[in-house]
Amino acid sequence: MTLSTPSNATLQKGTATVTIVDDDLGPGTTPTLSVADVKTPAEGDSGTKPVDITVKLSAAPGRTVGVKYTTDNGTAIAPADYTAHSGTLEFAPGETSKTITTTIQGDTAVEEDQTFKLLLSAPTNATIGDGEATILIVDDDIGLGPVTTPASVKGKGLFCARRKGCPGLPVGWTVYARGKLIFELAAVSPKRTIAAKGGTPARTIASKITPILKTTSTITRPRTDRTVLRPRPGRNAPRLLRRLRSVRANQPRLKVTFVNRSGESESKTLRVQLNVYR
């Protein structure tokens, strides 16, 4: 606006700028808000770890965009498993991405992976496309239940182990003997990864140790040795090449190892007595 031709006065400033605020975005110009699912790193045994959750706009806005957010419990419960958050995000003109940071709590509990959600609501100058994110907390704790075996076996020995929780984690096993080794161990089964199904928190595995009798060599005195058998899933276990006339095992052991997602393992070893005769 411009002023001119004053009468009985003088002009100190004769122009002014007037800004008209437009509150109509027009068809097809409203940006859309979305938030993506997140998989956290392994939670650890203690302390906290940060988790970033990203909220995005489909296009750069010409004005400030706002949206409310809040976390919501699932199988993960605040504050024991994660830190709850709520508030309002604001995108300045031209911004397309904002980050919400929360934390997860480490523990040593053997449990399933857990989830919680982040929810978006009440947008201004935008619409919500995907307003719900699922945050998956990866549990890295493992547990061993009892490992049982007969004290003395003739022929085939059957060993059973039970895992506590965490279905889907791999299980490994090692069979070895210490003392007088005058027998041969052959196939060890099962020869595969053990995983519980249908949400079952524990599953029993069985390792069948089959001594194979050999009579092609003679021992004149006892031998003291330690031999390790490491079966691989999907393959026959390698044989311990002990071809002896008499067959007796003195205190062999069964070692069952459970492995977590971070590659850490926990083992339980027990002694057994196998007496096998030809």
C-alpha cells in the first residue's frame, strides 16, 4: 500500500507491505505423514539402549506441520521394557523427516521378542497415511533346562535336553568322553536345528548315541584320551575311529549348547556311564 499527495502534513514512510495468510493448500498439495516399523538391536543384559523412530512427510510442506504421537504397550511394557513417550512433532516449512528417540531396557530374563507401538494422531496441515509403527525388541537371553540321561546303558543311549523359552534359537550339541576310550561313537541324532513351534516356550531334543563295535585291533594296555565329536545339523556325525576288541566307556559326557541371536552360547555338561558289550 502506498500513500501520496499529503495535505497539511508530510510523509515519513509512504509504503507498507500487507501479507495475506493463505490457509487453503489446494487439491493434491497436502503432504502425508507416515512412520516405519523398527527392529531394535539386541537388548543386552543391563542398562538402556537408544531406539530411533522416524516420522516422514511425503513432500516438503510450505507451512508448519504438526502431529501428536504416543507410545503404546504391546507385549513390551513400560517402564520395565522401554521408556514411554508422548508429545507433538513440528515440521518447519521444507522439512520432511523427524526422529523420536526412546530407550529399551536390558535384562537377563529368558523370554520371547517383545513389541510396543508408536501411534500418530491429530495432524495439522497434513494427513496421516501410516500412523502406526511396531517396535520389535530383540531378546538375547538364553536358558538351559535340565539335561537328563540314563546312568548306564547297553546298546543305544538316549539323551534329552529341554530349553527354557526362546523358540527359534539354534541348539548345538557336543558328545565327548574322557578316560578309557575303547569304543566307537557313530551317528548322533537329531542332525538339525531345534526350534519350538506354535509359540511353545520349550521343546525337548534327543541325542541318540550309537556305539559301533569293532574287533579289528587289540589293546594290550588301557588308553587315556579325550575325543570330541561335533555333529553338524543335516549331516551324519563323524565317527570316532576306535577299533577295539573290548568295548567299554568310562564316564563319557554329553554337552548341550544353546546359542542366542548375538552368537553367545551357554552350555550344560553332564557325566554318564555307558557300558556297551559285544
